[in-house]
Amino acid sequence: MTQKAPDCIYCQRNQQQKDIMIEICDLNVSTLFLFKEQSYEGRCVVAYKDHVKELFELSVEERNAFMDDVCHVAETLSRVFHPAKINMGMYSDKLAHLHVHIAPKYEGGLDFGGTFQMNPNKTFLSDEQYNALIEKIKQAL
């Protein structure tokens, strides 16, 4: 049975969530979103299907399936965008829903050699540009 929390942007898919990311597609046990702030071209979020706070709360099978989704997305972003490195972050002190930020990093690009910023608030695209990125990712998945 799917668990959902009434105050969670990932569970409710509410306007707050739509303001910061665009749903791309469902994966095996998670959902893939394009992060609207694109200072790291191709940055996405993979969110677990159920409202789970910590990775260790999943069974071994659930955890492996979730990490398979995360790795599949990371490998896809690597093939599509050719970054020098893929950074991943699982922070979220205030948003208690298991999700992973996947941020491609580029030599000479923002924060290369350091930790990616959660929301640098620098690079936003047009709807057409977002749609083009999403289409590239979907075709490569």
C-alpha cells in the first residue's frame, strides 16, 4: 500500500513542488523530476514513490530498487549531457521524503571541484528549453 503524507510536496504534487521542478516520468519505484533551476545542466531529482524519510527504512529489495532508479538516471544524464562528474545529494532536513538530487558537474562550470549548491537561483529556462531537456532525458531513458 502506498503511503502519502498530506503536507509533503512529493506526495501531494502540489503547486510548491511544481514551482521548483517538473515531473518527467515514473520509474520502477520512484518518480523523476527536472529541477527548474538549471545552473547544473540536466539536474534532476529522483523521489521514492512512498513517503519514507530515510534510506535505511526501506527493505533491502526496496533500497536496491530505489538505488537502481537513481543509478539509471545518473547514467542517463551522463550519456545525454557529458558532464565531468555526477554529484548526488540526499540532505533534506525540512522535507522528510526520500529523494536524491542528481547534479551533473562540468569542468569550468559552477562549483566544479566543490559541493553543488542546493538552489543557486541563477539559471531558469523557457518552457521550450525545459521541454527540450525533458525530451532528451526521456528518449535516453
